[in-house]
Amino acid sequence: MTASPQKPIPFIDLNAQQQRIRDQIETRIKTVLDHGKYIMGPEVREVEEKLAAYVGVKHCITCASGTDALLMALMAYNVGPGDAIITTPFTFISTAEVISLLGARPIFVDIDPVTFNIDPAKIRAVLDNEIVTSSKVRGIIPVDLFGQPADYEEINAIAREYDLFVLEDAAQSFGAEYRGKKCGALTEVAATSFFPAKPLGCYGDGGAVFTDSDALADRLRSIRVHGKGSDKYDNVRIGINGRFDTLQAAVILAKLEIFDEEIQLRQKVARRYGDLLKGLLETPTVKPDRTSVWAQYSVLSSQRDNLMTHLKEHGVPTAIYYPKPLHLQTAYQYLGYGAGDFPVSESIAQRIFSLPMHPYLQPEVQEFIKEKVKGKREKGKGKG
Ligand SMILES: *Cc1c(COP(=O)(O)O)cnc(C)c1O
């Protein structure tokens, strides 16, 4: 058996990353302290240019969080009361929350059992069943869960057919690719998050919207600053205070330098897990025409809760994303959904959990985690 690792195993190791680029981060932050332009300083423009080029779209509009990015995108389409938006119930609350905040109605559609992303065939089924809602369906928000892009070819085709917009929730997938294109460039508009634990994270809250559309970009820049017109005291629409801090832009600029290398490292860690855990757990599958940035490494086990307790006893942290699908949340009781409405999401929610995942996870630690998973299986043998 592998010896216990010397240090506690972190679920995500932001310290290892910081140690690598601490000097660059300090230099970037010092520049901001020297020029003092804390709101919409030059780093914000610089990071927007670099991120737009990275993704391969014309416009990047940074903002205060991934949630604001989703909200601003829906506001740019004038989503409001009487509208409905299709999305997945197996996601973080933000994805659906922004729909409700604007007075529109989320329509949930179940997921694919292999990728955990929204199932395009089920989107079509809902759109063909018009009695489902008296609201007007305006758009679709697919989520690239755990870093793997959703089925954009199929989803975009459905959207064209039914005249809907598609807003990619790329909060977990920034840096991933689908058929040679980067997440953020797969739909008319996309939103991402720079929350510290995301693949590209700052040291606080942050996010960005991506689009090729000049008209959407103009509306987004206005919505970001209280619906400003020619200046911030000319208000042409209702907006929000949604700006990205200059200091956070400075942090992203330093981290962007090593981001591609970190993605490679994440993919290496995921491959190693795949090899080590084969036959012990149901490991994740990435479709051949896309890549994942592994925001989470999520596995399935029918003995999930026992296994998580066992791992915890041996110092291996785990987490459940997500224990309760959104249609079963108290906040969404008003939509009238119930248990059994989205059986794939419900079944996955009972079996899924995530293992430590970050670019600096060492092979010995992964080996240790495997030994603990295996030990539990052997102990549990014969007990069903
Ligand atoms: C993190 C996350 C968000 C929200 O991002 P914040 O920056 O925390 O507001 C939205 N959608 C998904 C799928 C996420 O994982």
C-alpha cells in the first residue's frame, strides 16, 4: 500500500499555482497600486483584448461575476416576464437564477447520462410539445458541465429552426475546445466565471461575456455600467453595477501566461485518474470531438456516501456537484416540478462525487487516492 502523503491533500491547490507566479502577480498588482485606476483601469481593457483573442471572438466584456455575465447576456436580449428559457436542472443555481431574476421562466430539460450535459433530443421534444408553457420560449442556456462543452452543433441547429438564441454557460469550461473552436466562440453569446476555483480564476469574483456581435457588445457594455449611454450620467436602459475590478484583471493577466500549460497538466491528471480508477469507479467520458478543462473530476458510484466517508477518514477531500437538481430545490417549488420529472439528473445526483483536481496534483497522491478507493471496495465486498 502507498504511504500516506506528507501534507493534507487539497481539493484544489491554489497555493501551488501562486508559488509559481507570485512575482508576476505582485508586479501586476503593484502597477495597479501605482496608477490608482481601480475602476475600469488599463488592465481591464488589456485583459479583454487578450481574452477575446484567446477565445477567437471579436468582443470580451468583463464583469463582476459569472452570474452577472449570464444576467447581462439575458438582459441584452431583453428577456423578461412572459419569456421562457430552456436549461438543464443539473447545474449550479446561477444558470437558472438569472432567468427567474428577470421574471422569465426556466424550462428544465434532462441531461445525457454520459456527459451530464443537456440532451438535445429532449430539447426538441419540449419545443414540439407546445402545451408545456404559455410563455414564449426565447433561448437555450446549455452548461458545459465540469469543463466539457455541450452538444453545440445539435443545439445551434435546433435554435436556428425555432428562432432561439443560445447562451453558452462556459463558467466551468473556459479554455476547452469543441471541434477546434474554443468555448466562448460556439454560440452567439457566452458567459464565463473567474471565481477562484474555476479553471481560470482571479482572487475574488469576476466573469466575462463573449460575442462576435457588435450590437450585443454595445448593449452589454451599457448594461454593465447602469445602462449608460454617451456617459454614465446618461442612462438609456436599466442596467447594473457589473464591472470587473482592475486588481482582478491584473491577477487574470498574470495567470493567463501559464493557463495553456495548466490545461495540459489538468488533462494529464485526468488521464492518470482514468487509468488508475478503471474498473473501480465509473470514470468520466469526454466525447472525441471536444476537450475538457476538468473544472471537476466527477465519478459515479452506487456506494457514494460510504466511499466519501472512507476517503475523508484517509484525508482525501471530495465534494458533490450537485446533490440536488434545481427542479427539486425549494426556490423552484413554484415551477411545479416534482421528483421523477428528470430521472437522469436525479439518478446522477445520487451517485456522483468529485475527487481532488488541479494542475499540480502529483502522481503519488493520485496513486494514494486509488489505493483508498480500492481498499474500500475490497472491504465492502460481499455486502452488496
Ligand atoms: C460558477 C458557476 C456560475 C457562476 O459563476 P460566479 O462567478 O460564481 O457567479 C454559473 N454557472 C456555472 C455552471 C458555474 O459553475
